[in-house]
Amino acid sequence: MNTNTVSWTIALFFGCSIVFAAIRKLTEDSGAGVTLIAQVAAMAVIIGVIVLVVRRNDRSDGDGDGDKGE
């Protein structure tokens, strides 16, 4: 694992923590179900973006094996 991967993992972790805390704060006057649905929707969007970015990087690799020529 290289430092770039570790850096992105840490950034993603803290970014998600901030997003989920903001959703919880915005929905504090609503029921627990609304908060849960909003957080699950945000998680689905985040996972979708990660999948798209990884697939795009694998496609730009050229050979399709994902090792970036190493």
C-alpha cells in the first residue's frame, strides 16, 4: 500500500464523518427514520462515486489489470 492510498483513505474517512454528522444535525428535529434514510442515501452516493472513480482509473490504465504497469 502506498502513501497516496493511505492519504485518500484518511481523507475519505474524515469526509464521511463530517457528512454523516451534518446530516444528523440537519435532521435532529425529525425522527430517527428520516436521519437513517438520509444517511443511507448519502452512503449510497459516496459508494457510487468511489466505484466510478476506481473504474475510471482502471480504464485509463490501458491494460485492464489495474496494476498501473508495476
